[in-house]
Amino acid sequence: MNLFIAFVFAFISATLSCAPPIRRQDDSTQSTYPFAEIGSDDPADPVTTGYFFNHFSLNTNNLTRSVDFYTRVFGMRHMFTYHLTEHLSVTYLGHSQGGRNGSAYQTAEELLRNKQNSAGLLEFVYFNRTSIGGEPIPGSDVRTSTFSHVGIIVPDPKATQARLEEFGVTIYKKIAEPMPKDGPLGTPFALGDASFLSDEAFEEIQEQMTKLNQLNIFAADPDGNLLEILPFNEPDLFG
């Protein structure tokens, strides 16, 4: 399961004891919240056969720091860096694509050769703005935008949480903790200003987000981009 699939599943994780009612997209029956809605069975346009998410891109304020973070903490591999000019470069990271059990090592050249056939790659665009008088780019933990978070699947969340602590990573929410009411997750889920909500509506969102994310960890990368760490074996929302 790659980062993009993880991003989608970030919104459908739930606890076994709190599974909501299920309905289909074409079901007009009114349901009480929360409820889960299964997607349509309509086939994709055949023209799109072969389409898939290859990578997502983050702007970074410090390329060396970002590459070090994702390679050391999450085991990604540095595939290449393309230096366009003195001030602008593009870098790709990725996990070995042959398997997730540690037996499918690939060299950097092999990773690069498979670049266009790989999923879940991470691109860094580095514009050396601070060296020429520019201001650092704020992360998603500071400024709300259409970018929400990066979802990362791990086999053992508790071990990963301990690893994040070992590396001094900023953690906003640990396993089994309630969603915080302050910081980037407090408004809620880094969605920005929620002052227009009533206290009751805010508390309802806070309660449901806590149930939704009981098994998940929320942290930040060095640029302040929000990370969601999810278990590989999550409860079945539709069971």
C-alpha cells in the first residue's frame, strides 16, 4: 500500500467497536452521523487504463534536512537530485518497490530505472530562497491550504512511535490519545479556522475524529508538513 492509498485510507480508519452504519452512494436514506459510504461500482473510463499516482511533491526549506529525515526515520531511498540551476533542484525519494519484507533491495540505479513505473514516490522541490533574501515557506502545521497531510503505513505503530521519539520528531497525537484541542490538529484536523462552529458542533467533530484516529499517530516533518502514521492491519470499517 503506497503513500497515496494511505492518504485515502486516512479518512476511513475506525475502531472495531465504533463502526458506523454503511450505505451506498445511490442510497438516499437519511442516516445519523457518523456513517460510511461505499464508493460506486461504475468502471473507470477505459481510456484511463494505466493511469496511477506516481509521486507527490513537497516544497522544502532545507533539502539536506528533509532527505535525512525521510531516509533515516522512514527508510526511503534517495533516488536522485537534479540541479536545474544554482538555486533550484528537484529530488526524488522512494521505497524499494519489489516488496515490503526487506528482501527486495534495489540499487539507486534500479530505483531510477523504475521511476515511471513506481508508486508512492516523494519529490522535493528546493528553491534556495533564504540564501537570496527570501522567507522560509510555512508548513501545513502553520498555514492551512488544500494540502492536508502525508499518510504513511507501518507494520508496528507502537514501535514506530518509539522510533519517532528516539529521533526527536514532533508528535502531535500518539496512539490512543484523543485528538488535541490546540496546535495544528485542534481546529480540527488542521482544517484551519473553525470559529464559525458552535461549541456543540466543534465537540462533535472532536469526538468523532478521536474515534476515527485511535490507532493513528500524527507528527510533523522538519518543514512542518503533517504526517499521519497508520497501521497496516487497520479495523474493517465495513465489516
